[in-house]
Amino acid sequence: MKDFSKARYTAIISDLHLCEAEPVHPRFPLWKKYKTREFFFDRTFSDFLRHINDMSEGAEVELILNGDIFDFDSVLALPDEPPYRVSWLETRRGLHSEEEKSVFKLARVLDDHAEWMSALRWFIQCGHRVVFVIGNHDLELHWPSAQALILERLQLSEPYRENVRFCEWFYISNGDTFVEHGNQLDPYCLCLDPINPFVLQYNKLEIRLPFGNIASRYMINGMGFFNPHADTNYIMSVTEYLNFFIKYMARAQPLLIWTWFWGAFLTLTRSVSDTLLPAIRDPLRTEDRIEDIARKSNGTTRMVRELRELFAHPATQRPVIVARELWLDRAFLILIGLLALFQIFLMIKQVYELSFFWMFIPVLLLVPFFLFYSRTIKSNVTQFKEPQDDILAMTGAITKTNRVVYGHTHIIRHEVIGAIEHLNPGSWSPAFLDVECTKPIGHKAFVWIQPGAEGAEGPRESRVFHFTERGNTQAAPQSMDERRKARA
């Protein structure tokens, strides 16, 4: 069995969000433009692998793909002749997370990213090893058949198949670096139980999905002018939403409010109800499962149990908060207000002969109060994007490491907090500030860990690098001051 416990060189990337290619819409070319082949970065990924192969000067490299490598939630492809039932909702918002459907979605992604897979195959056959750490958007990699499909498509000979490993939610590199996607610290995106991720849904076994995944499926998939890889595309004020609708969506989606409402309502009910489902557990295999997770992650069973105690409290256990994030509280407030005014109007009309249009006067008077309420409600999603200092310290104490690498936030970080060095390689996903996809956000970056000045016997050193399209690297700013100067 391949030994993963030691690593001289380690490269870490995350949040690639590989998905199937979106065909260009014949009438509305901006519809999901970020998903079209124009923005595939498979060639850049191939150049990146060759670059880190050169950086190691022939030595073995440990490549950690730290979660959200595949975006199952954005896949809308459907089989031509499905051997299973496909509901009306699935035809509009993507297949559920059942095993056969997850394998189909992954196969479509791999078909469209053949160059990406070819580059990864070359890298592994050079003698390097690859670790997949499961994130929130690729939770369906928990299916053994999905992992088997990746190995099958890589077409590796027997010795090299052992160079690929899948980890449930964390991995410890060389005993000095803890690597986790980071969604387990986010109450909106955590997997309730990555040790037992399966639930029974309508007599079918599925992966339990967090609120963020369900919102992506039932809302973002139906609103193709919003880019899910950039928070600024869908966390906006009322005025910004109105301007966005008039500029881009009035012709393409005139009934956007209805699309949003039923998608949001379905997201709320599905995410809350899924939280209540008990996980499928086998008491006779619980310890075997924990031991297997510990072995693959280079940890101990005690680490697995203690790290689980750091998980965030799921937001779906507080439906009111979830409703606020979906703007459903404002929708229900408007509906209740209109119904109340209508009832009052009917009572008055029994005494006085009034035109129906008089009812709009109190409606207009209540608009400022509604706007005031809307402005007081702030989204809590972004505040959980960065790990807390005490969580970093506790993670280091549990795993006996002094370096913690997360993904999930799509924000490049490199800082020292207390005794812990914290890094984040950001995202490679096609994130843009504009619908036309002309203003990209961020850089394609990676964390690089190598032997320090003392050589192989001393502690390793780490740095975040930007990788350019031409195959060059540039060190990312480390401190807050450096990052401010870089943005300026």
C-alpha cells in the first residue's frame, strides 16, 4: 500500500467547480455564460501540473485537491434514456444525489473535461500522488462508485492506482499541515455527518445536502444570469436587484419573482426537512468507518472524533434565519400586510362606498417601513467565510500541526494567527463581477509547501503563489498591508 504519511513537496488547490459545458443560448447568449467552454481552464491546469513537476526537480509531489473540485449541484444534464425515474423538478433543476444519478453527473463532467483528466493522468504517471478532499459541492464523491469512476477514467496501471486517495473531509500532510475544505465550519454549507453522509429519502438512498447546495440547485440553476461563484452576484440590496432585473432579465425572465419565490420556498422546506432525517448508520461498522477515515487522512480515530466537535451548528435548525437569507421573510411580510389591508378594506366597504384603488394609499404609506426593515436585515452568509481564531488554534492542538489550509471562501489568505499559519489558495472557478464575464475576480493560486533552509530534516516552508496563463508564478501578498497594496 502506498505510503501517504510523508511528503517533501505539497501543492494544494481548491474550488475548481468543474461542471459540464453549457451550450450557448440561441436568444440570450449571457445565460450561464460563465459555464460555457470559453471559460474552461483545462489547459491552464495542465500547465500548472507541469510547472509544479518542474518546481520539485523530479521529486515526488503530493497534490491535494481540497474540495469543490467538481460541482455536482450545477450539473443540469439529463440522460437520454434514464434507467431510473426522473421527476419534473429534476428536469428543471438537476438530478438528485442518488448513487446512479451522481455517477451520471460526474461522467458528464469528466466527458467535457477530458483534457483536465489527461493532465491529471500524466501527473500521476510521473510518480506523483493525488489526494481528493471532499467539499460541500462535491459531497456526491462519497459514493464509492463515483470514486471508482474517476479511477477508471484516469486509466492508470495498477501501481499508480494507489497514488490516488479520497478523504471524507480532512487530510494531514507530512504531520505538519492540516488540510480541510472548510465547509464544516460554515453553518450554511456543512455536511451534518461526513462519517455517515447517507439518508433515506422517499425509499431511496441519497447524500444529505446542506442548505447552500440546495439553494444552488433550486434557485441559482433557474436564474441563469446570476453567477454562483461570486457572492456579489446574488447578495444585493432591493435597488441593486431591480436594476439587475431591468438590465438583464426583464426579457429573458419576466416572471423572475415567481421563479425566485417557488425556488426559495422549496429550498427552505427541503433543507429543513432533510436536516430532520436520521443518518443511515450501521452500529457494527461505526468503529471500522472511523478507523478508515483516520487511516486515509493520516490521522487517528481520536482526531476524527475531536474534529467533529468543531463543526458549526447547522443553520437549517433555525428556519427563521434561513428564511431571511432567502428573502422569504420579506415576501411573507408583504403577503400578510396585503391580506390584512384587504380585510380592513372589505369591512370599511360594507359601510362606505369606496373604490378599490383607495387601498393603495395605506400600501404606499407602509413602503418606507418595509424598506427600513429590509435595510436592517444583513446576510449572515459572508460572516462565516473565514475561520475563527479559536477554531484554528483548536484544530492545530487536536491534529498536532502548526499549519492549517482551508478552501471554501474563494479568498486567498496567508497569515500567522498565534501559533498557527493559515493559508487559503482561493478559487479557480469562473467568477466574474459582471454578467458579460469581462471582469474576472481573483487569481488562480496554489499553496506550495517545500523543505526549508535546513533541508529535509528541518521544518517545511509554505507560500501562496498566483499561477498565470503563461505558466509563470508570482508570490501572493502575505500580510493585510501587502494585500491592500496589491489591490491598489
